[in-house]
Amino acid sequence: MQGVGLEQWLTAAGFLAALGLVWLLVQRNRHHLAERLATSRRMRVEEVTALAGDTRAVLLAVDGREHLVVCPRRGTPAIAPLPAAPEGPEGAS
């Protein structure tokens, strides 16, 4: 039985180095990449919050309008459109 040769170790090290370099580039540019990917999307999950038991509240933006979706683990989700958020400092409490 032959052992692993130097050539195999160098190939594996080169592959891992290239993979690490790609990961580093993605991490450094993740905000720019996320913006570019999000421009063509019509639907975004703004926030998810756990409620009582296995129920979750999801704030969903569709075409610039926000909707509240309450998702129980079992059963039908309830969807309610939300009014536009007020602009300015008096809207933030």
C-alpha cells in the first residue's frame, strides 16, 4: 500500500488555499454582493420574531409594501397588510 505523496499534499494545500481566498473575497464584499442580488427581488423577509409556542411573526416586504405573516407550526398562516410606516423622527419610538 502506498502512502500519500508530496504531490497530493501540495494539490490539497493549493485547493484549500484557493478556497480560503474565495471565502475571504466573499466576506469582504458581502454587502455589495447582497445589494446586487437583492435588486431583482420583489419579496424580502425584513424580520422574524418568535411568539408563544411554535408560532412565528414574519415581517414581509412585497413590492415595497409590508405585510405581517403569523405562521403557526400547524395550521394556516394569517396574512395582514400593514399601513405605510410614518416618516420622520415621530414615527420611531
